[in-house]
Amino acid sequence: MKRSLSLTALSLTALMLAFGAQAAAPEEAMNKAGCMACHAKDKKMVGPAFKDIAAKGYAASFTISVM
């Protein structure tokens, strides 16, 4: 599960870098993109927790395509 969460975070970071946002860490990229307004790492808020998304095992390409 940690690998999936890391892959999701890496995908988010890659997406942000592709759009010109320079981020030192995946968390910073997620904050800048506004993801943290609805999502948290380990608990459901408005949207599902990142760990729950990672547990579904989506491919990085799919994760990027739905953002």
C-alpha cells in the first residue's frame, strides 16, 4: 500500500511539474493544487483519503488522466 500511495503522490507531483508548478515535495504540490482542500492522507474528508485511493491500485497514467 505504501508503494501505491507513493506512486499516487509521484503522479501528482509529475502532473504539477508538467504544468509549471515547482514543488519540493509531493505534499507541497498537493497543497498548491488545492487537493488538500478535499482530501487528507489518512482520513476521508469531502473526497476520499489518499491512502484509500492508493489501495484501489489505479495505474499512475489513470490517476493523472482523471485530474
